[in-house]
Amino acid sequence: MRVSNKLEFTEHHRYTACRDFSLGGLERRVLTELYQPMVGVLAVGLYLLLYHHLGDDEIGYVQPEAQRRLFLGLGLEPNAAGRQALAEGASKLEAVGLLQTYRQHDPAADETLYEYVLQRPLAPGEFFANLHLSLLLRDRIGKPALLELRQSLAPREPAGLGRFLNREEITVPFYELFRINAAQVDAELEQTLSQSAPAREQGTASQPERVRHSELLLRFPRGSANRAYVERLHLAPESMAQINFLAYKFDLELPEVSRLLDEDGVFLPDGTLHWDELQARANQIYRQGRKRGEERERYLSRIGDAAAVGGSAVVETVYAEALYAVPPFEVPERLSGQVALDEYGRLLMSEPHTRFLERFFPGAVPEVFARIFERIDLNYKLPEQVINVLIHYVLGTNHAQRLTASFIDSVAANMLAKGIDTYDKAVRYVREQDKLNETLERRRRGESEPGAAAGKGKTASGRGRAGGTGARKPSMPVVEDKGPAKALSAEERQKLRDLARQLDKS
């Protein structure tokens, strides 16, 4: 808890508490035996006091009240020492991932409100897999006690189970037993269910976890100026989700992510990620990797090592979603053998545009297309879903016959000018453009629009009498014959001769 002025954190300030879980017996044991030696009795008492503001069968927020209740519940004096003790207890809970604290200000009433959001304790397996928590507990209780606790909280197999061989999974998956009625389409419900929990930062779709916080800390330099920010990332799941999204979008490995977070300017002064700067630098690493890959392939092709450059690896993404949105578009012909119809809509909504663009090319993405969509992403700042719909429009439909950089840029600029910033708006825009293109094509061929023959019968008949159903040529002005030319006088002839001599000399 960062409090620069001690007068900003007193027993008179109001607070509210929030939780969305309920503690079970195992979690209470983990809290007592694993967390309490690290943070102390006072911090665990503060956690339980905030937890019991709501019943075990309740979740949500409690009504704001003065922090005097916390001082009285913990037996702290409402003075400078008590405030310091309460702030330190909250800070310890924040450091081990049990609490998140927010400070809000009401300018109208000049009031500050503290919000305490409780987090569920880690399961024993997750706790001991977290290296920095395990090392901290070892420093508190010693290595023998740590190993004993780990052994006591580890699942034990019954005696004699080891003699059984050929263990196979016979679990019935969801899609074999249940069928979802796809006829009843509720786009709003499906989009809500397919999205993850609302994030305070810029939202990102659920992607495979490439970067774990514990592994990132092991590689991150201890003397870095950003070390403190990286250590607090386990308290910001939204930021870790953004980092994993960038790693998946630009195909970054853990060492590259570590170097990226070590650069200046990728964190704001308050410790949050500078998203635009981080994405721009990740894109630079991605471009450098593409360039090195192309140079490597050219070198291998020159030396004739065809086997070394054989098929590029295909990254398969595993998603845990059980409900897919109904695709608004048909699968393009070139992807019909790769992607199923129900999966194509999910790819449009959740796939990064770099990955989605790769599906339209058998090998590497041509540099001209990579640069075009890179500019649209970084400069125009269109959302990933909108860029995916744009890729479908220009590459997956019949517009590919006029595929140029200027055409793609004009479509993107038109979407930007029309305020296309969501997936639904982009789908409607593409459908409207398809209808407009069909209408223009019919007019070019001279065909009448459906339903317009009755309303324009007289005009059509008039044009038929004029000789043809197509549009008539515009009438051009002609020189009219207004009689014989006027005779010139002697003076006018002399002026014309003088003018001709001057022009001849010049």
C-alpha cells in the first residue's frame, strides 16, 4: 500500500471490501500454515476480518464505513503507530497476492475511499510451484519444515496402485454427450460468455499462457530499474494477460519478453504497462525475427538444404471455451479445408491479426501485406477483431482480384472514419459494402435493381423508346451556324498583320 502522506490513511477515512469466493477447509489451512508464517498474525487477522464482512454464502461488496472498525477489530490504537501497523499488514497481504487495494477520490465531496479486494489463497500445488513464495516461506520456517508441509499437503496415492499398468483416460468429453441448439442465436449472450472477466486496462482475449510470473522473475535482471514493477505483476492479472497476448500475437519467447520489459518507457510511473509503447517495441522484435527468418531461408535454399526449410511449424492454439459464437461469414474457399465453420467465427473474434493473416498464405506472409496491417494496427489503432474482419473482407472474398496497398488502406481509412471500433460494427460494415458492391455491379451491367422495376416503369419505357436500356450519352455543345462571316475593315486587317509579325519574331 503506497501512502505518501500519513494523513491520507486514518481511522476516519471510509473503506469498502469485496470478494467473489468463499474459503473452504483446505484454503483456511493453507492460509494458516503457509501464508501466516510469511505475513504474520496481524496481516492474516486483517484478511479474515475483511473476509467475514460478508457471510460464507455471500459475495460482492459491503457498504462503505469508517476504517475505525478495522482498528477496533484488530486491537490497534487510532494513532500514528496503529495506522502504520495497519498499512504494513495490508502491504504484506498485497505482496503475497491475497489483497488488492485501490484508492478512489470524490472531488465533489472531497472524500477518499479505500477499496479492499480479497483474493483467494493459492492451492497447495500452485503455491509450491510459485518459486518466490516457496523461497520466502523457506526463509521464515526453514527447509525441513517447508518440505514437511509440502509432503503433508501433497495428494497421496493409495497403496498398491503402482502395480496397475496401461493407464488410459476414458473421460467423456462435453461435445460427445451434449448438443447446443445453434438455431436459437443470441449474439449478445454468446459474446458476453465468450469474453473473459472485465479488465481495468485494455481488454484482451484469452490466449495460451506463454509467460509465467515466476519464470519471468528468474530471468529478469535484479539490478534493472523495472524490477520492482515486474515483481508486482502477479498482483495485476490484467497486465499479465496483456503480456501473454503480446507474446502470442508476435510469437515472442520468454527471453524476448524479459528483454522487452527491461527497456525504458514500457512502464508508466504508477507501475502499469504503457500499452502502446510496449506493443510498438514488440512489433519491432517481430519484424526483426521475420527478417532473420527470411535471410536464414534464403541461405539454406542457396546451399541446397531443402530439408532444413521444409514446412513451417504450425502453432496450434488450445482454448477452453465450450460455447462458440455463430460465425457471421462463410469460411473462405482457401481456408475451407483448414478451419471448420463454427471455429471461423471464434478466430475472427479472438485471434491476433498476425496469426489470422498467416492462415491465408501457405508460407510466410509477404512483406507488403505485413507492413500494411502493421500500420493499421499501430497507427490507426483498430481493434484486433476489426482488423480480422478487414482481412476477411479483402483476402477471403472476391475483392482479392483488386488487392493493392491503396485499396486496403482506403477500406481501413473508411472504417476508421465511420467509427468502426467493435466486432459487430465491422460485420455490419462488411455486409453493407457487399450489398453496395452488388448494386454497383448490376448497374455496370445495365440490370435493374430488384423491386425497382415497378417504381421506375415509366422511366424504363421512356428510355426504351429513346433506343436502348442503358444510360444515354450526355448532350455535347456544338458550334451553331449564325450566317455569313462579318467582313474585316482595313484597320483590323493591319492589326492582324502586325500581331502576326510580332509573333513570328518572338
